[in-house]
Amino acid sequence: MLKIYNSLTKQKESFEPLDQNHIKYYSCGPTVYNRIHIGNARAFICADLLAKVLKGIYPKVTYVSNITDIDDKIIEAAKEEKVSIKDISNKYFNIYLEDLESLGINKPDLQPFATDYINEMIDYIEKLIDSNNAYIHEGNVLFDTTKFKNYGCLSGRNLDEQKAGERVNLETYKRNVNDFTLWKPSNNGEPGWESPWGFGRPGWHLECSVMSELTLNIPFDIHGGGNDLKFPHHDNEIAQTCAYHGSSEPQDFARYWFHNGFLNLDNEKMSKSLGNVVYLEDLLDVYDGNQIRLALLSTHYRQPIPWNKTLLEQAKTVSKKINKFTKDLNLTPKFNVDTLIAQDLLDDLNTPKAIATIQKLIQSPSNNIESELETFQYIFEGSKHKVRLDDNKISEIEKLIKERDIARKNGNYDQADEIRDKLTKMNVIIEDINGKTVWKI
Ligand SMILES: [Zn+2]
């Protein structure tokens, strides 16, 4: 019934669950050290989209998404804020939950924390060493990628090609260029745990192999994450899990691999180093949660989203049109399989087609319109978040910014400063970036 693109076989397939009565799905979750930006939000919304469709058609679904609460970035953030790593991860975990809610993303059924599984990870590493799949070097334990013959099968990377090209950069203790850290020493007051290889902490890739197996058992149905996780993260997960169980078949770990595309700002990949990160909390000032949700789902999950204001404005218009139509109806959001909207979604989660379908339907409603709208609401409208600023206030702010730009262009700096003060009094923070003025509340 459900067709889904499998990144492992690189084709759209009919989804055949291992057990029709219980679907098991794991998706890589956040490293909790920072507020989420709109690119993160896309990954979480795509993961939620699949979970919602699965829950719409199967009686029981267990959706697991891990929380990485030990990582170099967290250690760095803790140092900067002069607090413990637990303080950082707790703080940003709670913010992450709020952000999910604001976009109508349901909480995953299980959210295992990496630091709750340290003993299990140590046992796992010991078995990998005993079976000759991992080796020790001065407090480090590394996975030997040449021991897994299908290494790179998900991303399609060729191991030999990489070796030849990248050997120059080989760290001295690595036997092969792709070998990755299972355990590393913690020095100079860094947080860590006692282990047979000394005081240290696990490498990032390990937690997903350990926690997915302990929460879902293997093989499970679907493993997901952003496209950027295919290599090395997911290829490493496959290698560890298969090596641990003496298998060479990636499908002994997870049957289907589900990956979402990037989010590009004005056709440029969003990244901190480019200074073009858009934080969700800023967008929530000016758009309803459901409008942002609709904008994020207006592109098919596998395609890159060209993220810009026009996309958000279009989503806002569509959302208002639908709300106007539904406001007097008594609807219960649910997945009605016999609707056109459901059929669009069952075909590899074709959200842009479903959005087009609902717009056609409200123009010339069929008898089944309520059932269609319920399905639409179930997928596209889970958020209760309302915009923090109304349209009038936004136009007022934008008008003042325009006046300030003109004043500056004409050399009227006193007037420009006056306008800036006025904006500050309205709690608007403005910043001049690359000749453009951006603002937030
Ligand atoms: Zn993972």
C-alpha cells in the first residue's frame, strides 16, 4: 500500500513490513547543544511525516529518535557557558521539544539518551575488539572498515578509490582512511567514563547502532535521517552492526533507508560558516507553526528546498485559504486511506501533490471533501503555534527599515539613528548583514 524510496537499493519500493502488526522505525535525532535552525527542522519534519503516515495505516508503530548528549560540540558549548554538559544537553533538549511542538511534530515514541547507554556501548566495543573488527591505539578504539566487505554500500562510496585519494591525510594511528572512532580518551577535565581502554567517551556513530538495536531489535523496518548522514554516519552504523553480528548484509540491520534532502537558502546550502542560518524561533515571530510546516512540506522530501520568503508567503496564503474553508466544519484530523490526499502520501510521501490536490478540492468540493480535509489536517496541521506578530506590526517595522535604508543612502545618519532607536523601543533588533538589513524581535 505504501511506496517508499529506499536509499539502500536506490529505488522506490512497496513497503513490506517485517511484522504488519508492529512497525519499527529509527531516525537519527539531534545533538543538543544549540537552538534548531530551519535546516534541522526540515529533517525532523520529514521524519515526523513518515511516522504519521505509518501510524495512519498500521495498528502499532514504534518510532525511536535518539538524543546525542555527549559530543565535542556539547563539550565546547559547556565550556563557553561555564556549565556542565548535562546542563547544556538538558537545556537544549527542552528547547528541541518546544520547537518540535511549535511545528506540529509529534514526540517520537522513544528518545534514548546516549549517556544512558555508556555501559552497553563499552560491551559492544569489547565484542568488536574480540572479533577482530576493531583495534586499540593508546586509549583510542577504532573500527577497522576493511573487515566489513560491504563498507560504503549505502552511500555508494568505493573504499579503494578513497584510500588512494586520501592516504596523505591519514592520522598515524589509523590503519585505513575510513576507520572511525569507537572510543576516545577524555583529557584535561573533559567529561568521560572509565573503560577497559582508560577514561574516555564513545565516538558518535556507535550510539545509533547500540540504541536502535536495544530499543527495536534488529532487523527493524526503516532507518532514517538527513542526506548528509548517509556517509559516514549511516555507512558506519551499518558496518558496526553487521560486523557485531557476523553478517555482511546491510538489510540484517534495517530494511529500508529513508533520507531527506537539504534546505538551501537562496540556492546556497545553509551553514553557520556562510552566516545564513535561520533559526526557527525567529521565523515563529512572523509565521504560524502550520504555515512554516506547510512551507517545509511544499517540496518533496527527497528534493532540496530552495528556502526563501516567497515560499513562506505562498504557504501562508494557502494555509489561510484552507482555514477559511474549514473554520465552520467539524473535522477530526485523521488518516483516511480512501482519500486522494492519502493516495498522494502513500506514493513516496508526495506532499507537493497533496497540497495541489487539496487546493483543487476546495475550489470544486467533492462529496468526500470532509474526509479529504481531515487527512490533510492530520499531516499538515498539527501545530497550535500562532504568529507572535501580526501583519500590521510587520508592515510598520518593514516601513521603518526602508526609511532607515533611504536615510543612510542619502547620508542622513542622524535620522537613520533615530529610526533605529524607534525600532529598539519596539523591541526590534536590527542587524546589517552584507548590505541588507535583517530584523528580529
Ligand atoms: Zn544515527
